Amino acid sequence: MKKTPLLNIALSQLIASLGHGDSIVIGDAGLPVPPGVPLIDLALTRGVPGFMDTLQTILAEMHVEHHVLADELAGRSPQLAQQISLLGLAGKQTMPHEDFKRRTQQARAVIRTGEFTPYANIILISGVVF
């Protein structure tokens, strides 16, 4: 059995397959998934699993070079923006939510959570550990 916290097979396979510069998206329950981008749907019910629980679990497995958030997050969901900031992720970039949604077209996959907090979405860009 694995020693790290991530137990989901699809997420483990996704992270193991990432190369430098590949991106994945962790999204709230309402984030649209572009046609052709694989969806890993974790949502069970409102708030389960939550965005932060999902993000923290993925960060235990994935080396992140930089990340992207919607500009609107700080104004509409300041508590969540603060929680993300406290994680100390490298290379923060922000963009308008409409641009963010277009950027998800380049993702290797979108991971859908049960989160109902506005703009609870992040793009994680994979780095290398060497």
C-alpha cells in the first residue's frame, strides 16, 4: 500500500504521468470542463470533497513550478485566497476568470471537487524535482 496520502488511482496515475510544464486543474463544482479534456470527478455532494482538502492532498504528491488563479478569487472568496496563499506555492499568476477557463483547455485533466465557494479553482503547472 502507498505511504503517501493520495489513494485515488486516477489521480495517482495522472500525477505520475506529468512532465515538466504539464498542467492540471482543480475546480469547484461549477467549473466547466472543456471538450476533450479528461475529467476526474471527485464530487459527492455539496462541499465534499472540499477544494482545500483536494489541493493539499495533490500537493503531497506533485511538484508545482507555478500556479494560476482567477483574479476574481481574492475579491469574491478572500478566505480561500488566504488559505491558498499560506500554502507557499511558487510562481503565482492571476488572470480574469474567462481567460482562466480558456487556459483549462491546455490541461491534462480537470479534477472536479464538491466545492461551492466562488472561484475555487486553480491550475497547477508541474515542475521537476531535479
